[in-house]
Amino acid sequence: MASKYEPDSFERDIDHVFDHDIAVMIRSGYSQGKWPKDRFEWPKETILIVQSPEGTPKMYYNKPNELHAELLFQADLKADLEADLESDLDSANKSPESANKSPEYTCTLYINYSPCGDCADKIIQFIEKHDKVEFNIHFAKTFTDKTGRNKLKGNDRITLSPMDSSAWKKVTLLMLDYYIGKMQKSKPGEDADESLDIEGSDIQKLKKMENLKEKIQSIESGYEVLKKTVEDLGIDIKPDDWKEQREKADEYEKQDIKNSVNKL
């Protein structure tokens, strides 16, 4: 499926987009030693990356008081579903036996904050209208008051899971695929989009990202993948024990969602 929505990068320099986005994912939710004030230092934007049914990574963003990333993704998916429905109807006219073979969509989403209450309502409405769609949502931090998370749990076509080791490896590889793809398309002489033309230090960054992707394939632990990514690309993340803080935050979210399920 071809994406109908191409999110912009909020005018961030392409040389720093991957660095920024992976840092936002990592920093969302862990303690910086100033609890409870540390929650105000967590990123104030949402980043969502989805592995589409055909395997292509897509990314969506929002900032406070803007349309949320989850809704941008839903608009994109809705357009894809409508396009596929038209294709199915056309196929059915040509081949009646294919009329009832509509595709199923299992969309795996990685997001730094779990959906808010309003987005949770929209996700549930979307699921109810599209009976072939399932969402697997992995999140780094529960959004504020847990309202959205509580609304989503228990739906048999929505899986809501805190980030863990395997999810961190997957999201890092998806982000690398996404940005390597964008930067490769912008190389001079390859029908580049002039607005994304890169050269010099950007090409060196592209090579670093390509090398990094190859290196981390064999690393089993997602937390070690994050460490290797931060080290190789020179990404500045505080505090120095951020990896341990990230692991603790994920374990906390895991226990918290488990406890909330037990209360049902």
C-alpha cells in the first residue's frame, strides 16, 4: 500500500532527524533523578513509527495542540483501506470467487506515549468500523492519567504492550530503514527531491547509519542495540546511566499494566 500522507520533519535538518527521534523514544518515561519533577522534562512531542502490512516503515509526528500522530496514521490507513476496497471490487467483477477475500491488516505501532483518552476512543471507533484491522501497540510511557490505556485494554483486536528488549531492537531497525531510505533517495544523481539533497557530512552520516544497521543485526539485546546506536552516532542522552533507567522504566510499565489487568 502506498502512503497517502507524507509527514514533514518539522523543518529539522535531515542530518539530525534520526538522532532526535530515537532520543525522544529513549527519553520518554525514565527517571532523571528529580522525581516527580522529572516528568515535566520528558519530551513534549509524540513520535509514532508503524510497520505497514507490506513491511514498509512509516513515521508520524505531533506536537502539543496539533493533530495527534495516531489520528494522522488512521487517516493514512483509512485511505489505504478504501483504495484496497476499490481494488477488491474491481477484482470481484473480473473474478467472482475473489469477492470475499478482503485482506486482513495487522498493524504494529511503536510510540513513545500510549494513546490519550480521545485517541483511544478514535482507535476503538476505527476498529469497530474496520473488522479486518488489528493493532499491536508498543509504547515507552503511559500517557498522563492512564485513561487511554485503560480504554484500549481488553479489546480482542488491540494489543497494548510496554516497550521491551525485542521492541527496542525492532523500532531502532525500523527508524534506520526509514531514514536511510529517505537519505538514499536524496543522493545527487538519483532523481533526488531537491529539498532533501544531501552531500558532505550528510553522506558520511548516511554511511554511519548503514554500517550501524549491519552491526546491530547480530545484537540480541534491544538495550545493547540502543547503546550501540547512541555510541556510534554520538547521540547525547542524559543521565549517563540512561540505559539502566530505560530498562527500569520499561519494567515499571510492564508491572503497572499487569497490575491494572489483575484489577479487572
